[in-house]
Amino acid sequence: MKQGIFSTLSSTYFSSAKNSFHYVGSRSLLLKPFSFAIALLYTSILLPIGIIFFLLIFLDWVGNLTDAIRRFFLNLMEKQSWSVDNSIFSFLLRPIILVILSPIFLLSIFIPKLSSNSMVHLAVNEVSDAVSGAGAFKQINIIIYRAANRLFIYVSTSPLIMKPFLAIVAIIYSIILIILGTIFIIFIPLDWISRLIEKLRQSIVRYTSNQQHNIKYNTGAFLFTPIFLTILAPIILIVILFPKFTTNVDLEV
């Protein structure tokens, strides 16, 4: 299971407390009492914040489960879309399966995702690539329109005697699929909003993670970064808990 944002944040705050004492250990004997008192004060604040984020790790698990459910249905629909023109049975049945699966997938999308997979160890361009692709609503729209197109591909390659019947079926199915695809187009702005939320989440997590490393070596970071992280904690919590109703889903097909 991938590491979630709450798990990363709890580690960041625990590490910040630990790094404060690492800084104390590297100071001269004269400065140790003063720096130790500061480190002790900061630790008494940072550890409870870390515990709060740790207690919310279950939201990481829920987020992973939500993604797994979405990925399952989206891959299932992707398979139906590509297989429409495989045989007469696929031509007749797979569009129906797509129509049945669509509202189920829509329900899974509207389960709010209050966490994300942490990308703190990826390069900046890798994080950008990971969250800049087509969202779930755009993907489902592509899947549905592809299925409508492949219906007519099957008609064009079928025996001449079957073409009139198959053409009528393809027209009826395609009208239904186009209407369904149009409904999903309405929700595509949620993809854009969710992408913005995801980029904001990842930026916050990466920034806090990077800041806590400086506490070990830099006097300014030792003195001010824990204060900054403390002030930032409720803001982080508000941003992270802002619901994200869609996501980028990696397809297996």
C-alpha cells in the first residue's frame, strides 16, 4: 500500500522534534542548555501535532481503498470499450454492460477522498506529471465515446447481409452512449478542481518535509521552522481535508 499524506505528515512532525535534539547534540557545551530548553519546548508542541496526523492515517487507508474501487470499475469499463467489436456477442452485450457500470462508477467517484498518495520522494516534474493527466470524468468520457465509435467499426467489417440489422443496433446504442458521455462531460470541471487540490496537497507535504531536514544543521531553521510548522498545522489540516471527488486513475488495459 502506498504511503499516504497523513502518514507522511506525522513522520514530518515527529522528525522535526527528533531533528531539534540532533541540532542540540552538535552545539558547543556552552550552548547546549539553552538549545536543549528550546528543543524540549518545541518537541512538546510538535509531538502532539504529529500524533494528531498519525490518528488520521486511517483516512490514507480509506483513500487507497477508494482508489482501488475506482480503478477496478474504470479498468472494467475500459475493457468493455476496447472489446465492443470483438464478436457479435461483444457487440450486443458490452455496450449494455458499459451503461450498467456507468452509474456504479459515478457513485464511486462521489465518495469524497480526504487523502492522497504521498509524492514527497518524487522529483518536482514527476509530481507534476502524476497529477496533470486526464481525470476520472475525462477518462470515462473517452471510454464511452470510444465504445460508440467501435460499434460502427464492427458494422463496417461485418457480412453484408448483417449490416442493416447491426447498423440499427449500432445507431441505438451509440445514441444512448453519446447521451451518457455528455452527462460525464458536465462533471469534467470537477477533474480540474481535484487536480488543483491535489497539487496544493503535494506542495504542502513536500515543503514541510523539506523544511524539517534543515533543523539539524541550521540555527535559523532550528529556531523558527518548528514555530512555522506549528502555525501551518491547522492550515494544512484544512487543505488536506478539503474533499477531492475525482482522481487520476492508472488504467491496466
